[in-house]
Amino acid sequence: MRIELDDKHVLCSDKWCCWVMEKRIEKKTGKPYEFRITGYFHSFEQLVLDHFNQKIVGSDAESIKELAREVKAAKEELKTWIKNASSAAE
């Protein structure tokens, strides 16, 4: 399965697990490629929770206000993913 989550992320799965690929452009050649940005998870819910946690744990925020902005942005990104994945399932 391949579902476009937003303009640069694709949800992929096989019969055992799911993962997210990020669309990127090769700097030297300008050719597009995909890079896996998550681990392999048995459910979409596990994948979303882990991706959210990784964004927070990997934050460079130096204040609670800055971290709050990053949390809000991460939530909005994941809401879009869930909406698009749900639409594809219908």
C-alpha cells in the first residue's frame, strides 16, 4: 500500500508492517528519491505515536514556548496524515 499523507510524506505498508517515506531531491543530480523516516510498525497508530515522540525528543527548543510551538506543529502534521490516510481507506 502507498498513501500520500501530505505533499512530502508517503505511508507504505506490506502485510506485516507500515512505515513513512519522505520525498526528497538529490542535491547533486536534482533527481527525486524517497527516504524512510520512521521505523517499521505493526499499526498506523503506533507509527503516528512514535513519530510524534521522535519530533519532541529530537527538538532543539530552548524554551517551553518554543517547544509548545513545535508540539502544535507536530500535531497539525499528524492530523493531516490521519485525515489523508482515513480518506484513502474509504
